[in-house]
Amino acid sequence: MLVWIVFALMTVAAALAVIVPLARHRRAALPASAHDRAVYRDQLAELERDRERGLIGAAEAEAARAEIARRLLKASEAAEAASPRRSWAKPAAMAATMAIPLLALGVYASTGSPDLPDQPLAARLQAPPDPNNVVEMIARVEAHLVNQPNDAEGWKVLAPIYLRTGRVDDAARAYREIIRIEGPSPELNEALGETLVAAGEGLVSEEAQAALDAAVQADPDRIKARYYRALGLLQAGRNEESLAEYDEIIRRSAADAPWLEPVRENRKRALAALGRPADTPEPAGLPAVSAGPAAGPGAADVAAAEAMSDEERAQMVAGMVQRLADRLEQNPRDPVGWMQLIRAYGVMERPEDASAALKKAEETFKDDPTILAQIQDAAKSMGLVP
Amino acid sequence: MAMTRKTRRLTLIGVVGVVLAAAMGLVLYAMSGQIALFKTPTDVATTGAEPGQRLRLGGLVKEGTVRRGDDATVTFEVTDTVNAVQVTYSGLLPDLFREGQGVVTEGMLDAAGVFRADTVLAKHDENYMPKEVVDSLKAQGVWEGDGAAMPSTRDPAPTDAAAPAATPAAEPARLTN
Amino acid sequence: MVAEIGHFALVLALALALVQSVMPIVGARRGDPALMAAASPIATAQLAFVGLSFAALTYAYLVSDFSVANVYENSHSLKPLIYKITGVWGNHEGSMLLWVLILALFGWSVAAFGQNLPASLKANVLGVQGWITVAFLGFILATSNPFARLSPAPFEGQDLNPILQDIGLAIHPPLLYLGYVGFSISFAFAVAALIEGRIDAAWARWVRPWTLAAWVFLTAGIAMGSYWAYYELGWGGWWFWDPVENASFMPWLAGTALLHSAVVMEKRNALKIWTVLLAILTFSLSLLGTFLVRSGVLTSVHAFATDPARGVFILAILCVFIGGGLSLFALRASQLSQGGVFAPVSREGALVFNNIILTASCATVLVGTLYPLVLEALTGEKISVGAPFFNLTFGPLMIPLMLAVPFGPYLAWKRGDLLGASQRLMAAFAAAIAAALMAWYLTEGGPVLAVLGIGLAAWLIVGAISELVSRARFADVGLAIGWRRLAGLPRSAYGTAVAHAGLGVMILGIVGVTSLQVENILVMKQGQTATIGRYEVTFDSAETRRGPNYTELVAHMTARKDGVVVAKMDPAKRLYTARQMPTTEASIVTHGVSQLYVTLGEESERTDQLVVRMFDKPLVTLIWIGALVMMAGGILSLSDRRLRVGAPTPARHTPAAPVAAE
């Protein structure tokens, strides 16, 4: 309500800026020739000053004086402006009074969002948090960490969320901060190494390798760290060491561990790099977990943790996708959202949902060929044929 | 001494004519020698280019081809995913020069078919793709829209390390009413 | 609510602009004093509302209100305060709002300082300003609304392009816009004169201060932009003939021509048609610049927007104003009377020569900038027109102009004495020869370009100074009176001399850096020392550092000259984390007017070994000092009393008609 009162006052001020000068009684303006004469008199005076100081020669000054005098004379002869007819001040004022509010409200009605309050960040951070909004939670923790950069707990909350939301570099930064505050531990080094590998799009950097080395050294049962370490060794051309590391993983894993599949795959590549046959025998592993209780607790923990985090992430992604779908249901004119949704369904291997989403998006934007083409491109890139 | 109005006018027209002719001449001369045509690696491969002719070669920096010499000389290949051209360049690479990213190089081909670049451009925006490169990639049918990178030829990270592919919650809706 | 108030203020400003674009012009047509007089208060209200709108947007940036889409897209809560403020115009929408704010500011200035203008001219000028305001406010509200809202609001912004997080950004665009938009006043005056069908020497006197002010701002903006690119992009260049640079340079060339032709018109009532045409063309080039930058036709650091709707809208504005202005010109030009006559060798002749060369060189820049665009549109063939083209066309055209500049002020109006002027320029000629010989000796027979260029610079500088000295006539009247005469010279005379000398200073810098610069690119190991020009640079160490929103690799270096430590240098390679964007931070040491410029190449895995690029740039700062001197000349000229003609007083109040109030 307040906002409309302010708008009304502003409109009145704008209208007054037009009406008041119109209403004021006006003398007829001086004719333009009077202004011209002022200029020419000034030019004459200037010429006189220059002449007195000897800046121009006498003959030159005389010629210039004659020329300006001619202009002055011409200006004096100029016909005076025709006396004004009846002033249009009143109709003009009335028209302006009508036009300004109508125009302003008309334009504003189509572009403005009068009901939306300001949302300064500081005020929003003081309001009670919404536990369902991940982005908001991140912002709150970040704001807290700006003031308390040594709060390891804060970084620990952030790191996995960053990783899940695709902000891998921030995740790596968060792990570095935790290590800085708490000192290194095998878990942290492993997490940092893994994050850095993700940030490098699969490339194991020197920093990542160092973190992984430290993790494996402190805790030989860190299978994940070993896995990336082996990958890094392979990338660095240290094939012999890489193969040794893969063998070590197999040695420390239960025979039915879920990660053995990719490990064997990569081991073959190490063998190929060394020029050895792909079926070079591998060392014996630990007995399968289902076969008995002999499985190493470390390995089992890793498996459990991995299963958990996988499921968790799947749930998380599914939740986010669902929210996006709901939002598009309510507000379908959002091409970027549709493209994200189609891609997300594609990644999650839900082709029916993807096709349905594509159909809805095509329906929504059937009048806009550019957006339509973009959305179809996105669908094509996910292997959906429109 | 006193010139008539006509001779004055003629003088003025003469001066204007001379200056305009000089400007035109300079423009035409400069156009013939100093303008670089834009070519893609496929253009170079199919139609070729005379060694010594100034060219702009645009495309993507092919993954895994960047090699640095000891004396700040860099060699890499520019590709439009169909053909590739070897480029050598001596100097500082721009901030956003990366493998798999769009790039425009300017220079000329030598007799061996290696492109000797004196300028390498990769603009100051992380999503920037030189316009010519976008157009040529589109023409090759390999453009994937909104900044999609080239398919990576690197070792794929195991699935549990790959960044989540979709982060849909990030972009809020714009109010349109 | 603040954001919505800003939005509503913008809408009200549009409504007021519509009134302003109709009412005063109708008033002037009918001779209705009330309608004409309303223009000034409306222009003032216009400024108030646009200012309120701009303040509201600034507030949204300051408090990080991410419910405003523009703030979300271009700000970040952790950004330092100064960049929150400058971020307001560091993006398309905000910079267009700044454009309109400056337009409103100029409109208000005409209203406030234009008491000396005839009522009908003032009304028409403000009316034309109103058209421009309507066009650009319409553009903002229709395609680039800075007050578009987001719901739900995000909690963090996407940050400003780090390359734009620099103090140079705080100053460069506003100055440039003050220049661009300032020429809108010259345009409005020209169109108003055409509407009235009346134009004379008095008009030139009224329009000149506005043109001069716009020219000073544009000079400052271009120089600032050039220096910013020089130290921020890390390429070591100060001018790239980038289309966006050309877009600001073309109005400058046309504006410089306008400034000179307006002098002829004011003094001699000649060149009227040409001056009006130049005024229209100058603003047209400003609009063209805005179009090129905003439409996404060009891809460049500056191109914020690549939205076709925006391009089409600006193109429409461009067509209406340029087409409309030129049609009106074609319609009315024949009615304008011819002015005074002059011999080819005369002050007028010299100024005409200046105009011919400046417009011809402006045309070559225009051709070089638009040719690739037109060619691609027509044939699909892609070419690039770069620095070699412009150096080859623009450079040679400038040489005769530079040679002619010192002659101009020596020539009398109407009919000049070329021989006499040459004799009086003997001192300058001798100085030029001496400077060239000295350059030849110092560079040990160095590049011809350097020798000739330094001679040319000396010719300009000494020529400008000797003109002042010869006006004082020390030889005829003795030292004491000579000094008095020198002090008594009008400021505009000083303005001319200072601006021309500034041109010489700038040329000295350009020649120095283009022909005497030494460049070296090499791989340096820790502890290694490299020689670059007159300096030895040692790479001491390197480290990785963390800034508020970036990480950087810094190299610590020591620069020595003849074994004495001159400076510690820390060039760096930064990575801005939010956008994963690397930037190069050059380290620059200024020594006298020369600079040592060091940047780092791309990061290698080893921090004890780096690719380093070093320049020894002699005289380089003179380029920008020269621009400052030119601006000082413009300001001196602007402060001349003769540009401030008083308003006439109604006769019945002062029966003894006075000479113009001063």
C-alpha cells in the first residue's frame, strides 16, 4: 500500500513540474533578434579590447568591425516575432495532467512488480532460515565463514554441498581450509584429492597427487585414494607404479567389491602401456564379503560410505529435478529451465520424462522459433530425436 | 592577387578532391595488402592458401597438442573437428588460451604448411567463442549450443567423482507478467 | 520498495520526456511563451527523476538486493564497496541508465545555463533533447530494464567480470558518455536551428561551449580507456584499433572538426551549412558507436549485450535520428544564407583544411570499421581489418595536418600571408630540425620514423609556444611590456596554443613508444637476470597468494638500471574463482616519462620457471600526458569570458540599452 502512496506522490510531483510553469503568468519572450544583438555587441566589445591591446592590426580591426556592425544592423532590422495568439497553456496543462499518470501507470503496469519488497542480503540473512533451500543455506554458511574463517565445522558443511552442486573448485577450497585449520588427515586428503580430480575433469594435478599420496601413506586402506593415485601415476607415465597400485587395490578388496570393475578396466590400460598382455594374472583379493566375516573392516566401510553417498546424491539430484519440474509447471515461460530439465532427464536416463518435457516446452514456445530451436538443439544433444 | 569567387571555389574543390583521392588511394592500397581473410582449417585443407598471404585461422585448440619450446615458442593445432592445422607462435598466450577452447590466430602459412601466427586471440570472457569460430563450427554441424565444450578425450573420471551433470535449482525464474 | 520506486521514477521520466518533446516545440512554432518556458522546469524534473532512478539502482547494489535481476547478474555480496558502486554501470542495463542520466544532466544544464538563448531556440533545443530522451528511455524500458525482478531471489550474485573490477572502469565510461552525450547538445542545437530555419554567427557562439565541453570529456574518456587497456589487459599496447575504440574515436575526430568550423562560423558567419552538417554527423557517430557496442554486432571486451531485440531497437533509433537529421538538413540547408568570403590562404582556409583532413581520416576509420561488417552481411566472407590497415591509411593523412597546425594561428582572417607566417615560424622549424638531429644522434642513427616523428613533435610544440610569444611581440615592445601583453592575451588564445602543444606532446609519446620500444619474451628461471632496453631485471622468487576473490601466482622481480635498484616488481597471473577467469596483472614502473612493463605468461607447473614478457617503453606516458594537456587547452578555452555572453535585458527596464552585460 505504502508503495502506491509514494507512486501517487511522485506522479503529482511530475505533473506539477509541467503545470506550475504553464500556470504562471508569462510575459512575451524577448525576440530572438535581441539575443543576437547581445552577441554582436559583445563581439564588438571584444574586438575593441583586442584592438586596444594591439592584438590585431588597425585595418583588420576596422574590416571586422564593419562586418559585425552589418550583422548587428541586420539583426536590428529583423522582423519582431509575431505577437502570440491565444496561449495554449491551459489545454496543454490539462493534457499533461491526464497524460503523465496514464502513461506512467500504463507502462509500469506492464513492466513493474509493485508487490515485490526489497530484499537486501543482510536483512534476509537475519530472517529465520528455510531448511529446504540449499542455495540459501550455502549463502548463510558462507556469510558466517567470512567473519569466522577458522570455523572448520562450517567448511565441513559446505564442502560436500559444493561438490554436489557442481562447484568443485569451491569444494576443493573448502577442503584446503579444513586441512589448514585442523591439520591433515587421511580422510581429508582423500576428499581433497578426489575433489581436485573432479575439478581437473579427470586430470590428476600435482596438488591432487600429493594429497592422495599423503592419504595412502597414512592409511593404506584408503581404496578411493589409491584408485585416483593409480590414475594419476598412469597419467604421469609412471606405469609400473600405477600397475603396482592397482594390484594393491585388488589385494585389499573383497572379491565382490563394486569398484573392482573399473579398477580392472584401468589396470588393463596400465598393462597395455607397459606392453604386457591384458590377462596378466592379478593378485588374490580378500574373500568376498558375502562369503564370510573376513572382509577387512576398512574396505567394508568404504563400500558402505560409497553406497550411501551415491544414493544420497541420486536422491538429491532427483529432488532438485522435481523442484525444477514443479516450477516449470507453474511458470512455463522459462526456456533455460526447460533445457536444464531436458538435459537432467537425459543424464538420469529417463527418456520418457525427457520426451514429455520436450513436448511441453515445444508447446509453450511454439510461437518463438529461436527458443524452440535452442530447446530442440538441447534435446538433440541428449540423443532425443524430436 | 584578388581571387574571384570562382577561383576560390575551385581551389577549395581542388583541395577536397586531392585529400579525398589520397584517402581513397590509401584505403584501397591498405585493403589489398593489410586485410586478413578468415579461414577455417577445412578451408585451408580443401582450397589451400598461398604461403605468405595474411590469414586469420580460427577454430578450437586441439586437445593434447599444445607443446612449449624453451624460448617461449608454442606449437599447437587448430581444429574445426574435421581438419587441423599446425600453428607455431612465439610470444605470450592470452589469458584464456586453453585446450579445447575457441581461438583465432593471425599470420601466414609457410611453405611446409605450418601456420606461423603473430597474433593469438582468445577473448576476455570465459564463455566467449570467437564469432567466426562459432559460425564455422555451426557450418560443420558440430556446434552444441550455449558454450558446450568439445567432448573430452581425457581419461574419464570414475563415476563417483564426476561432477553432477545437472544443477537445475541454481537458476531462479525471471518474473514475466 | 526502493527498487520499484526507481522503476516508477524511470517510467515517470519517460512520460515527462514525451511532454518535453512536444510542448516546447509546439510553443516555439506558435510563439506561445508559456509553452516554451515550461521546457526548462520539465528538463529539471527529468533530471530529478532519472537521478532518483539511478540512486535506487545504486542502493540495490550497495545492499546486495539480489531480487533485482541486474544486481544478481553483475554483483556479488563479497565484492569490495567501490566495485559494488562502479558495478552499477559495469553492465549493459546500468550503463544505459547512466547514458540517460548524463543526457538528462545536459538537458538540465541547457535549461539552467542557457538564459542567454532566445526563448524559441532554447525551447526547440530542449524539445529535440526530449526526443533523444524518449528514444533511449523507451529502449531501456522495452529491452534493457535494470529493475527487472527475480522471485524467489537468489542468495548470491554472479559477480562482475573481474577484468571490469578496476578503478579505471569507475571513471572511463562516465567520461566517455559525458563526451558522447555532450554532442547530443550540438545535435539538438543544429536540429533546432534547422527547424527555425535561422542560423547565424550568434548560433555558433552559443553552441561552441557545449561542443568544447563534450570534446574535453570525450578526450578524457578515450585517453582514460587507452591507459586502462594498457595496464589492465597486460598486452602492453595502448591503442588497438579495436572497433569499439574506433567507435569512440570517430565522434572525437568529427567533434574536433566541429570545434574548428564553429570558430569560423562565429567569427566570419561562414561555413554555416557545413557546421550544421558536422554537428549532426558528430552525434550520429556517437549513436553509431553506441549501436556497434550495444547490439552485439561486434564481439569485444566491451560488448555486454548480444540480444538481437536490443540491436534492432538501437538500429531503429539510429535510423530515425541520423535519417531524420539529414533529411531535415537536406530540406532546409538551401534556405541558409551564404556567409563571409575568404581567400584560400587565410585563417578560415587553414580551418577548412583542418576540417577536410579530419573528416577524410574519420571516413577512413569508418570504412575500416564497417567494411568487414558490411562485407560479411553481403557476401558472408569474413575478413579482419586491423592495426596495419589503420596505420597505413590514418597515419599518412595526419602528417599534412600536423605540418599545417602551427600555421593556422599565424594566418589572418579573410586573407593570410603564408610567407610571413613561415618567417615567423622559423624558430619552430629550427627547433624541429634540432630535435630531429638530436634524436638521430641519441638513437645512433636509429629508425627514420623516430627521427622524423620527434622532429614533427618539436615542430608542433615549439610552433604553438612561439605563436604566443610572437603575439606578445617581445622584440618590438621589450620584455616588460611583452610580459604584460602575454598575460593579457585572451584565454582562448592560450587554449589553442596549449591544445596544439598537447598534440605535439602526444605525438612525441606515440613516436617514442612505437619506434624505440624494446620487447623481450623469454623463459626465466629463478635467480636469472635478463636485460631489457636500459634495465636489467632479476627474477627473485615466485609464490602463490590468495586475494579476497581470486588466487594469484606472483613473481617477485628486481629491476636495476646500471646496477642500481630502481624498483621491486610483482607481476602476477590471477584466477578469479567465481567465474574461473584468469587475468594478467602487469607490473609497471614509471621512470621519468618512460616505463618498464612486465607481465607473466601462462602458468607452468614449475614456479621456479616462468614465461615473462618485458617492455622498455620510452616516452610512453607522454601519450596520456599529451591528452591531458589537450584537455587543459580545451578547459582554458572554455573559461574564456567571450564564451559567456550575457542575456539581453528587456529594453523597458533599462532604457539606456547597455552593451551586453558581462
